[in-house]
Amino acid sequence: MMRPSVRPALLAVTLAAALAAQPAQAQFFWSPPDLSSPPVTGAEPSLGINMPGATPEELNAGLVWNLRAALNVAALQCDFEPTLLTVSNYNAMIAHHSKELQQSFDMLGKYFQRTVGKGKPGQSALDQYGTRIYSGYSTVQAQRNFCQTSGSIGRDAIFTDRGKLFEVARKRMGELKKSLTLTGDRYFGSPGYDYAAAIPPLEDACWKKGKLMNSCKVRWETEANKKRTGR
């Protein structure tokens, strides 16, 4: 009598154990878009930090405050996927890096007092800066990119030593900015996002007894095909 092979069962048990050891994480793509970016200094125009004449320390403060703003927006926008932990990671980051965040905010205040003007002009510039960077991280079409990237950065932030949050910002701010642009799966594109509605002509001349006339139908189908193919 032949003994049944134990290899399939053993393989299944091993695979299940390996999967159980991995933390559950959101995965919006089969093959995520490549958003990798080299480290930044904060002076790159593409980042939108916009601090002309800033010292390296002031640029670090700008990067840290932008990172905080982005993760704050993610905590508000991305809780539809709880496994990203955007809310708990943001709160943990605020607690863990409170001193560096306060120092960064104070340095930004001094920067605007120095470059815009003492007193009210500098304070107004700081307030406008804060409003502008927050609105810059709000996205709808690229929400999946932004949320998945923010979730990953949030994990990096809470496991980074105190006083080193600026290193996370330098390393990943370029990637975070890229995530604000709609990018589909590397293999399957963006199902649903690529859809373009083709509405038939509604003018009275194209309809007779409730039916679309052939001449208008041909024109409509031609235009719809152009929308689908881009040609």
C-alpha cells in the first residue's frame, strides 16, 4: 500500500506560517508604481517647499513640517483602509518627535521673520505657508498612491530615533510628492480611472421617433473611439 505524500501538506503549513508572520498591510496594486526618488535637500523646485534664501537647517525644518502636514492629511483622508494605520502612526509620530517638530516650527517662524519682516508680516507669511502646504497634499485621483506611500512613511517615522525625523523627510519626500500624481499599476494600468464616458448627441436633429439617426450615431461612435484610444 502506497503512503500518501506529506509534502503538499507540509508546504501548505509552512506557507501559512510564513503569511501569519507578516503584518497585514493594504495593497492597492498587483505591481505598485515605481515612485522611488533620490534623497532631497528641500531646495528642489519640484518639492514646492519654497523657502528662498533658507539655510540648510531651515530647509530641514521645512522638510519636517511638510512631512508632518502630509501625514496629517493622510490621517484624515486614508482611514478608509485601517491597515495603513495612518491615524495611529500620525499620533505616535507627534508624540515621539514632539521636540523636533516644535523646533522645526520655531525655526520656520524665525525664517519668515528674517526674510519677510518682523512681527505681523512674518507671522502672516508663516500662516499662509502652513495653509498652502496642507492644501498641496490633498488629492482625489491619486489617493491610493498617496495613502499607501504615507502609510509606509508613517511606519518609518515612528521607528526613527528622536531628533532624526528630518532624515526620513530627506529620504522620502521626493517619493511622497510623486505619489500625488495619478499613476496606475505597472502591469494593469488604472482600471476604472481610465474610463471615459461617451454621451450620445442630445440635439433634436439627431433623433427621430426616439431613435438615434445613423449619421449622428456614426459621428458619436467615432468620437467615443477617439476618447478610448487617444487617437
